[in-house]
Amino acid sequence: MEDILDVYQLPYDAQRPVVCMDEKPYQLLADVRKPIPMSPGNVRKIDSEYERKGTCSIFVFTEPLVGKTYAHARARRTKTDWAEEIRSLLEERYPSVPKVYQFKV
């Protein structure tokens, strides 16, 4: 953990940007009953019952040293989806950064 925190303390280098990636499956939910809006003296009331509308996968890339964030939702998370997100990161978001690896999707 300390090694990772040390990376965040490095000065910004446009040729070697620090990019963090996270992916998360997410449930898509809908309200069964319409929430009751807040009124003076009362908070908004939401029923705990919900309807499941499926799932998606959220891919998030952040560049903490400059405050950039990019998020993209996909219907699923397969190895091809992951590879396409990495390709997009390398070829579309950071095309001028020298590449060490070549990806084929």
C-alpha cells in the first residue's frame, strides 16, 4: 500500500500518466412505489421494495494527479469488454503516451 501511495506523490509526467482503473458490476433497480417527496418538516420517503431491471458493469478510469475521470457502463463484463476499455484508454484517451504492450481485441 505504501508503494502505491508513493506513486501518487510523484510529480506529474505527461509521458507517464498515473491512471487508476476500477470495474464494478452494478444492479439496475426501479422503485415499485413512487417515492413521497419531502415536505416542510418531513424527509423524502422511499420504500425498500424494488424491481430488479438487470445488471451492468461500470468501468472507471481516473488520473488523480490532474483530476481527470472517465466512466463507461456496459451491459456485461467479459474479457472482450475489458480489453475494449483498455484499448480505448490507450488509443483514444492517451494516444501520445509511449506504449509498452500491443493489444488485439
